[in-house]
Amino acid sequence: MEFKIILNMIFNNKVLELASELVSQVEELDLHSKIDVINRIKLMLHKISPMNTEPVDCVLWIKNDSVFANDYNPNSVAPPEMKLLEHSIAEDGYTQPIVTFKQELGREVVDGFHRHRVGKESKKIQSRIHGYLPVVTINENRTDKGDRIAATIRHNRARGKHKVDAMSEIVIDLKRRNWGDEKIARELGMDADEVLRLCQISGLAEMFADHEFSQAWEVESIHDDDNILIEEENI
């Protein structure tokens, strides 16, 4: 047993020596080549990582012009909060990557739209990170847009609040994609009543005509919450 441990130590040290030699060679590359090679090395290591089922196991730096917003995020951030987010990233750096889905023409943002905006729109930060953005790639089986919408909503609901009217439109869109109430409730972290009430807000009575639920929402009371803003955290 002790002999096996010694052999493992020798082998591990040899691997670290090779890695050190590789780092020395990468250091000599120009900026963009260096980023590209490091990304490729990360992907190679990710394939053999015990944690390769977790997107955060592999954070890549991608040129910001290949990262684009989705068209379904129901959240918004007021100018003061956007300024605070920019200040947070300026002072603390990017402490949380942008969650993306890899498309043929680039990467669609699933979570981190405002972090993505700051990296593109803040000249100071854009310069510091050389026009790149830190991204992770959501599981590749999210090919259906409905699945990506659900992933975005789960990120948002776990973190804060969202605009009620926008959420209503999302639910209606998912129902039009043949998602049943049970699936919507499960995937978005809602109960059955909440799904039905969001349908009611939209004014599309046919979406919930065959259902019964405990207590209807009054639209007037919901509209008081229309301007609730989500806090986009950089943690």
C-alpha cells in the first residue's frame, strides 16, 4: 500500500511538472491566443473532471459580441441598481459568470443579462476584460426554447422578484408551446393556483376556463406590483 502511495506521488509530481512547462509556453502567446488556448485547456480538463455535469466547472472567456440577450427575460433593473452592479463589478471583479446556451451564431444569455450588459456597455470594465465576458454553458439538452425560458425563470425566482405582467406573458407562451399546468408549475417553481392566476392576468380566459382554483386575484391589486424590480446580484 505504501509503495502504491509513493508511485502516485511520483506520478502526480510528474503531471504537475508537465503542467508547469505548459504554463510557461502559454505565457509567451499574445493576448487573444492565450485566452483561446486557456479556454481549450479548460474544456479538455472539464471532460475528465468529476464535476463535469456542473456548468460552473468550466468558466470560459468569450468575446462579448458573440453573447446576446434572450427575448423573454421578465426582469428589469432600475438605473441606480445598474450603477451599483457596475460599481460592484468594477471594484470586486466578475464573481459570477453569465449563464449561456450555445447557439450556432453565438451564445444566448439564460441568466446574467445585466452582468452581460455591464461588460459590454461599461468602457472601463470592457477595457479591463479586453472585450470578453465570463460564461458558463447550460446543459446542452436545453435545445427547446421553453426549457431555456424555464431555466431563466428558475434563476430569477430563486434570487428575487420579477414583473407580474411579464411573468404572465411567459406562462401563456409556455402554454402555447403545449406545456401543461403541472409541468409549468414544476419547472417554474409555482403552485397550480399561481399558474392559473397568471393566465387570468393576461385576460385569456380560454387558458384556464376548465380549471377551478381557490381564490381569484384581482387585477387592480396585482398592478400595484407591476414596477417591482429584481436585484441582479454579483455574488
